[in-house]
Amino acid sequence: MGYKNNVQGYRDGLLESRSVIKRQNYALIPHDGLVKNVVPGFENCDLTILASPKLGANFVDYIITLHENGGNTQGFGEDGVETFVYVIEGALKVGDGTQEQTLTAGGYAYVPADLKMYLENAQTQDTEIFLYKKRYEPLEGYAAHTLFNNVEHLEATNYEDMEDVLIWDLLPKDLGFDMNFHVLSFKPGASHGYVETHVQEHGAYILSGQGMYNLDNEWMPVEKGDYIFMGAYNPQAAYAVGRNESLSYVYSKDCNRDPKI
Ligand code: UGY
Ligand code: MN
């Protein structure tokens, strides 16, 4: 069943999928094959849980379509859990119980671990969001705080000295934050400069374009709407392919903490 790509009913050919799941290592999850999950608190939404601890992630990612009057007005995120939302399309009212804003495409909000996140579709048409939660790792003397913004208000920088690869850092460089979100964008033909191998995990949602992605030294085609989980130490790199559209994705990355032993 492909409820996200509206491909339902019998297929012409054999059943097939681009999904690749290597628990504790990496996963590629395209729209085709996503199923809906019921999560208490979310009303009038089509919601799919993407990465979770069952896959090997220390966070949970969701892709959610909010229908008219859809959202979570009970509050998302339990005590000790930080939350982040990125608006892919539409308009979203988001708050932390003390302040709220309406965000449109490219808008995002972070809510710290001692507050809940409240979400409401702010239009009659559907709104699509990428949602994240993680248990916050406190650091003595520092704190994170609620933040609303839009990628359009940020300045991109060349990624590692490459003019055709741009990066936007969504959260502040502040030790109070134990993770960051970024948007990384490769013009057609651009690539990473090297295959990265690092301790941090990523959950990446592809916003536009097409590419070849190297996950643990296997190259696989990816495109807009695909989700990629990259676990700790998973070798990773991308080449953007296609003609006019950049390969862009929004992704999380843990940071600013010494691993516990
Ligand atoms: O920030 C990163 O680690 C990023 N360059 N990783 C990635 O795109 N797979
Ligand atoms: Mn990386």
C-alpha cells in the first residue's frame, strides 16, 4: 500500500520495493510502502513512524499529514523529551504552552524537554510535517530554549568549501542543545567530498531532487519523499543526479555531548 503516493489496489507487475532495512546500521524508506500508525494524541492525521529505537535510532522520526482541524492539542513529548518539527508543506500552528507561531513551508520549531509541543493544522487543506523527538541529555550550566524560525531567514554556507553544496544550520551553536537540524542541498552533479564515517546518527527526509546515496558502501537511488536513517558509524555520502533540481534533505544530528560509558 502506498498511501503517501496514492498508489493503492493491485499493481500491474510483481510486488517490489526500494526499502532497505539494516537494523542498527541504516535504512532507506521510500513513500511507497508506508503504512499509517495510530499514536494517541494525534487527531485527523495520517502518521507514520519512521526511525525508532526498534530500528537502532536514539530518536523517533515521524512523517505526518494533518488534515483539516488535525494535530495534537494534548501535547507531544513527555517530560525529559525534546521535540522538533519542520513544515514540508502547508501551514502549522505550533506552540509550547506559553507561546505559539504559525509556520509555513521551511518553518521549524524546537521545544525543550520540560515543555510539550502543541500542533494544529492552520489551513483547511492538508499540511505535511516532519516531526522528531529525543530524550534530552542535560549539561550542567546550560539549557535549551523554545525556538521558531524559517530556513528562508537563515543564510546558507558552502558545505566544506564546495560551492555547489549548501548547508543551513537550523539551531544555534549553543551547548544547551544536544542536537541540531540542518538542510543540506547538492546541485545536480555535486556530491560529498568524501564518504563520512562518524559517531552521530541522522534521520534525513528528502525534500527535493534525486541522487545516489552511499549507505555502508552500497550505492542506492534516492528521491524526494524518501527517508534515510543513518546509524552511528554508518559510512555515508551522496551524489546528486537529475537535471534541474537540487538534491536537498533536512536531517538531525546529535552534538555537543561526550558519550557516556
Ligand atoms: O552533517 C553531516 O554529518 C552530513 N554531512 N551527513 C550527511 O549528509 N550524510
Ligand atoms: Mn553525516
